[in-house]
Amino acid sequence: MAPLPCLIRIPSRMSTLPHTELNPLDPLSQAQTIIRIMLTGEALAALLTLSQSARVDLLTYFGLASFTIQWVALASLAMLYLVRRRLRRASPARIAAAALTALLCSTWLVTALAWLVLRNTWLSPAEGWLLFATKISTLALLVGLLTLIAFQSHWRLRQLAVRAKQAELEALQARIRPHFLFNTLNTGAALVHLRPQDAERLLLDLADLFRAALAGPREIPLSEEIALSRRYAEIEGLRFGDRMRVDWDIPSPIPPLQVPTLSIQPLIENAIRHGVEPAANGGHILVRLLRLSDRLEILIENDLPPAAAPNLHTGHKVGLESSRARIRALTGGHGDVTTRIRNGRHITTITLPI
């Protein structure tokens, strides 16, 4: 047997990939946050309108209050968005001060524009523009402080949830690596007596594989993960020989998407253990990559084991659950790993949003 090529090596530049950090300003640019702020502004405008006397045209007052509050809110969000990079590593106290400053500056800006446009009209405040500006500023400060208190509680809960999820994913990762090591070493052990030279080369290549898998980043390019999975299939092919047939329908170039390390390989392992190993005649595995308009699908198909085959490897679905949890975490819940049976074949589908 010709020496196996060195297993997948993750380039050194991959170790410098930025780690996603939590930042309180990140949710402010999301559509759902902007919608909530606008709805809250409408509620505040309604409360201010209901507090007015009957002599005031309530519909007109509500329109002006809504218009003013929305402009103040949107201007504040725009200011924070513009300085978000400078505040990325700022302390929470500094970010809170920046948010209050943006709110007050927006309030004064909108009040000044209102004074320029409405000062000689019937819409001018009866108490005068100076007192009106003071009232508006005080109201903005109070609302801003209350909002910061509420947001601080929400942010702490979100941090706790993210940390809990990270701990869960790290636990899954800690389980999948020994699981992977145990099964691949079994392959080498099976070759020790029959083909010692192949076993030696296999163990040397496994050392390279684990050096890459354990020292690399948590997220690697899809092309790297597919190459790692190919190499694992080649290693298992040494044990099963002609009983295992694997076809790869992978277009070139592979889309530049990121996936968690060891997220596809465990699914290849499942296909081998359930679709090839139990059958006396082996089985056929097909790995396909389909690019659709809004997503990428990776399909792993394998033959169903014979009905009379002993169910020796039911397992605990460690690989499947780990891949599913890490894909969902990486894609914010937009990606997934699903399984189904069609035409006598077991199909595992990895969905990655584009």
C-alpha cells in the first residue's frame, strides 16, 4: 500500500480567526430591536396624549408626540451605530453613558429642528420653547435611565444564556473528540496483525489528524471539514476494503462557509457504522453537496442495515446531537441537521444558510 498522504492540516492563519464577542450594542442593529423601540415610542406617545387636558386636540398632539419620539429614537440608534466600533471594547458604564448622551443629543437636535420649523405657527408650545425643551430633556433622561435599567437586566440574562449554551457545546465537543478517537483507533487495532505496515502508517496519519483537530479553531472552512471527512472515510476503507463504497458528489469550488470542527465527520462515521458494518455485503455511502438559492445542503446517504442484522451499535447519538447543536449555535438557529428514510436509504441532511 502506498503511504497515505498527510491528513488535513489547518493553515496557521485559521488560528487567528476572530472570536465572536458579546457586545450590548449588537442587538441595536437588529430589525426586531428597532421594531420594539418604535412600538415602545408609540406607547409612550399614547400615554403622553392621554395625560393632556380636554382642551388639546388629542389626535394632533398624538401625531406630533409620535413624530418627535420616533425621530429621537431613530437618531439615537443612528448615533450609537456610527460609534459602535469604538465602543466594542468599552466598559458597560461607558456604553451606558454613550447611550444617554446619544439620547439627549438627539432630543436637543429634534427640538431645535422643531423650533426652526414651528416657532411661528400655532403648533408652538404655550409655555415657550425653552421650558418645552427642558421638559422634553427631563423626560428623555428619565426614559433613558429606565430603559438602561431594563436593558441591563435583559443583557445579564442573555449573557447567562449564552454562557450556558457555550458550556453545553463545550461538553458536547469534549464528548465527540474521545468518541472519534476511540473509533479511529479501533480501525488501527484491526490492522495491527493483518497489515502491520498499514497500521503503522495509519497511526502516524491519525496523529496528524488529531494535531489539526485538537489544536485548530472551533470553526473551519467547509472545504477543510470535507477534506477531514474524506480522510476519515479512507481510513475506515482500510478496514472494510471492498465492502465499503463511498461516492463524493462535491462541486468545485466549495462555497466559503464556516462550520464547526468535526461536524460532518461524525455523520460519515454514523453512516459507516449503521449502513456498512452490519451488512455482510457492506454498503454504499453517497455524500452530496447541493447549493440552493438561500441555503447549502450536505446530504449523507447510506443503505439501511438488513432486518436480520444484529443491532450492535445503537449508540447514544453523540455525533448526531453534537453536530446538530453546534450547527444550530453557529448559524443562530437557521441551520440544522435532520434525518429521514427514503427509498430504503437513510439520509442525513446538514442545512447551512447562505
